[in-house]
Amino acid sequence: MYTRTITYKDFNDVERKETFHFNLNKSEITDMEGSYEGGLSTMLQKIIDAKDATKIIKVFKELLLKSYGEISDDGRRFIKSKEISEAFSQTNAYDILYMELATDAKAATDFVNAIIPSDLKSVVEKEMAPKFEVIEK
């Protein structure tokens, strides 16, 4: 799980400091893999080979919004919905985090490594890290 505290100004010019949580479980990753011909890694490689940073950022935005959720009060659930993700995407906190991850390859790699289950991290380090570095160049 990736947890990030972000200080930002809301649309009433009030400074806020909030903590946000991001996580993907194995079933969500499997679903994402199945939604791309050849899998997510293959699709990303094709985009990289074509030097299409716009498409890479689009996929990264999908990862950011699909991984966002709220921890239930009892800690048993990580609650996600389209409405929760959309509400987050409409905040200045989202803008701050999105721009950081879209422009900093190390931050992007750290984010991806943190949102996936620990037993899949070695795959991400091998497959995804080089791809995010292309965005930065």
C-alpha cells in the first residue's frame, strides 16, 4: 500500500493536509493484465517502442485512479468505487500527486512498487522501471 500525506489548497483557498491511500490486489492486477492484448507489460512495451509518452501517462493515470481507495474504520476493507476515485481526481491533491508521478521516473516506480502485492514487486522492478524512465527523457 502506498500512503501519502499531501498538503494543498482547496478551491476555497483553505490549506488542507490529508492522507491518501493507494493499493492494488492480485485480482485487480489480473483483471488489468487481461484487459490488454498480451497483458499490461506487453502493451506498455509497445507504447515505449513507439515512444508514445501520452499513452504511457494515460495508463499511469489509470493505475493511479484504480488504486485509490479509503480504508474502512475497522481496517478490514479498502473501499474503492468510481465515485471515490472521481472525487479524489477533482481535488488539488490529485493534481499535485499526478504531476509528481508523471514527471519523476523514480517517484513513479516507487508508487507502482508500493501499490502492488509484495510478491509481485520483483516483476514490476524488471518490467516497469525502464518504462517509466522513458517518460522522463
